[in-house]
Amino acid sequence: MEITRLKDGRTIAFEDYGDPKGTPVIFSHGFSDSRIIRHPDDAVTASLGLRIIAADQPGVGGSSPLKNRRMVNWGPDMEQLADRLGLG
């Protein structure tokens, strides 16, 4: 698990796995899941040429909560994470 701090001071916990030079894919888990829901063999993801970035949504797992959050808040959070990871 990695953690990054967002501009508003909250933290986002995430996993970065697969091919580090592969096509980046931001995985958004569903309700009651977390960043750890994934195929157990990272070699499968890497063989597909994918780099998966899976983050805990606010208030889930290792991510800070966001009061009165809505799904539309997730986009700017992921944009900040993508910028921090240099995804462009």
C-alpha cells in the first residue's frame, strides 16, 4: 500500500501493480470493496501490458473520509493521484 496526500490534506491509499511501463488504468472499486480487490497473480496484469492503479475511495481502507462526499468528488481526487504518479 502506498499513500499520497491530496491538496485538501486528505490522504489516498492506493496500490500500483502490473507492468510499471504499461498502459495506466485507474481502477475504481465498487461499494463495500477496496483497492485490494484484484486478480491475485500480478504477472497476468503485467503480461497484458497494463499498469493498474487502484485507490481506496474516501473513507474506505487507508483513505481519509470526505464529509458529504459524492461520486463526482472522485474524479478530482484521481486527477491529483494521476498527476503525482506522472501519468499525464
